[in-house]
Amino acid sequence: MKVLRDILYNVHLTATAGDTGVSVTEVVFDSRKISAGCVFVAVRGRSHDGHQFIQQAIASGAKVIVADTNPEGSLEGVTWITVQDTSKALGVMASNFYGNPSSKLKLVGVTGTNGKTTVVTLLYKLFSSLGYRCGMLSTVVNKIVDKEIPSTHTTPDPVQINKLMDQMLASDCTHCFMEVSSHAVEQGRIEGLQFTGAVFTNLTHDHLDYHGTFDNYIRAKKGFFDGVGSSAFALVNADDKRGAVMLQNCKGKKYTYSLTRMADYRARILTNSIEGLELEVSGRQVWFRLVGDFNAYNLLAVYGSACLLGESEDQVLTKLSSLSGAEGRFELVIPGFRFTSIVDYAHTPDALQNVLETIARFRTGQEQVISVVGCGGDRDRTKRPVMAAIACKLSDKVILTSDNPRSENPMAIIEEMKAGILPGDLKKTIVQSNREEAIRTACMFAKDKDIILVAGKGHEKYQEIAGVRHPFDDKEVLERMMKIYA
């Protein structure tokens, strides 16, 4: 039980009606989870407006209502709190309810279009190997030391974030590493959190279905850096032209990392092969197990963050050199097989291009690259033809297939992808809307030494079709088909 006035600390109030000294059992924003004695925060979402469920909340036993409108008439036995923005209020209230757990952790948030999961995962693995008890909030999985909690969003809702961080403290965690999505910033999910550090990886085409314009997308990412405190570090990729934008108006201590220009943390690629990367970092030559230029940036972001958290440069590089990346990120399936198969989460034009350009560097010229590519339904449609064009430009064969079609017709998505393909490239393109059959087709075509890329879903263990999630794992299907066509 918490006293209402305590959990309203730092919330921007416009009016109150009723007793703010009342005790409440929990903070709830989902009307399906209302229990007696709770605070119900009426959040306005894109598809649902919590204000429509206020009367239901009161009937279910909510003791306090937080809304952005004043009540109509008197409400006996119910305290009504009016605020400017219920989404932001929810974040602050959830943090207060759980005793502001982020202030007791070294919390590092990572944002950017690509690389968030890899950087967060590597930070979690690195600091765990350094002897710390750590938590992680990521697209793939949430972790409290060794305990895994399934992840449903890149960044959980504010109540879940603070609940998980409270559990991390109960498990004696000292550090937490979390992905910060643009949606999370815009929806106020990180309000009330106190970050020790903020990291920016890169910014490319994504989520225009949600943000509307690229400028809005940039502003959402920048909103994270605008909100960090003066004692926090802000580490950005200086090779991305939006890195400097992130630091504008940022109160934190500003740092940069780069592969190509002067920066606080610099590296140079010495060797880039299918086996890994050799980098020169701060005058030291170090071999890493990760592959590709994009991972050189990810490693440098991790290195810089660890140094800013007070760790020894030598010890960080030694530990980091032995770590593997995140599941479904340039993941080799059955290494040493007669042909090479790679699963990658690449679901944006830039990510797909990075992966295929990395593969191109490993080619001898004799093997063919076969790409299995789809685009998600109910998401940014403008990237569909772009991704198909990139796949055709950098592959010898392209199999267009379904990703997570969600409520859309898979063939309609594929037709929009095909609109980006040059007439001369159509002959190298195959359409197979069934994703398992598309992967089978790739394995059937593959000759010795060929390279198959299955892009788009990475770590996901499901395929969402017509609103239903069906079990599906790219890696498992690839392994099964590779054995058939061994």
C-alpha cells in the first residue's frame, strides 16, 4: 500500500478533487487489470482511450482516477486527479510507487534504429562477466541476473519497467541495460526514470507508420537525450549525422565514438571476416567474435559505455573479445555446413543493406547469395519497395516471402515490395508467400559454398498471421531444411 500524495510527487497536476492522503494498492492503466483500491490512469493510446473506461474502473473498485479532463459532477468515495498528460503522469507515478528503483541502479539506455539489442545484450554480458549482478530489458528477452522474463515490447510499459527494476534491486542488481524505442519516448514510458547513461547508435528509415514523418522520428529519439540529467553521460555515434543532433540541448556529459573521425572513443577495422573482427581500439589490437562493420560500431558503443561507467579499458577489451552477440543478429546456422546460412533481424532498409554488404565482403566471387526477405504487415509501407530493391541489388537470388503479415494480405505486401524491383532483376526473384516453403526453396537452390540470408525476424519464435501468433523460428526451420538438403 502506498499513499496517493507520495506517488503524485513530481507529477504535473492541474486539479485535484478528493483525498490525496488515501492509500492505494497499485497503479493500473489497463482497464482489464483493475482491482479494488487501485489508481486507474486513463491513458490516450492510438487505438484505445482509457478515458472511455473510467466508469468501468470505478465500478471495479478503483479508488483514484487520473485523467486529463475534470470529472462531470461529484464522485463519492473516489479521488479525481487531473493532469496535463496522463502518459507522462503514469511513468512518474509508477516510478514513485516502486520507490524510484532506477535511481538505485546504474541504468544505461540505448536508442537508435539498429544495434540497440546487440549493444544492450553485450553490456549485460560484459558487466555480468566482470562480476556484477545485472538486469536487462531488450527486444529479445528481459533478464534479472540469470532469470529470464519473456519480452513483448522493445521497451516495456512504465509499470512493468519499474516493477522489473524493483525486482532487480531485490536480487541485488547494481546495473540495468535497456533498449529505449522511439515509441517508448513518445508514449512517456521512460518518464520518471533516472538514467546513468544514454547511448545513440544510428538513425535510418523506420517506424514512419507510427511517427508519420522522419522528422518526428528524429524528435522522438532526441527526446530521450533531452530528458537525461546533468550527471548522466550521453554517448553518440559521431559517424551518424544525427549523432550531433541528439546532443543538442542535452544536459548530460557529452561523448562520441567513431570509426572514421576524431572522437572520444575510436577504433579502426584491421580484419573483417566471417570468423570475426580485428579492431585497433585505443592503440590495442583486439579480436572479437562479432562480424561486420555495423558490429564494429556496436562494440565501440559498448566499450565507450563501460569506460564511462568506470571500468578498466584493458579489462573491458579482454572480456568483450570473448563475447557473442544477441540471438538472431547475424547468427550463423550450423557453422561448417556445405553452404553458409545466416539469420538476421534486419527489418529496415539500412539494416538489410548492412548485412548484405557485410556478406559481400566475404565472397570469393564463385558462390551465390540467396536472400529470403519479407516485410511486416500493418507497419511502414514505404520501406517495402526499398528493401526489395536492396535485396535484388546485393543478392544473386531473392525469395520474397511473408514476415509477420498481421492483418494484411501477404501477397499484397509482396506486390508492394515488387514495385521497387528493376525490370532486369525480376528474373532473379521468386515469390513464395509461405515462409517455411521460402526457406526450403533457398536451401534447395543452394550449392556448395553458397550463402543464404534469412532476414526480418531474427530471434522471434512466432509468425503473426491474421492477428494470430503461430509458432515459427527461422533458425529451427533453416536447421531442419539444411539437414534435408545436406
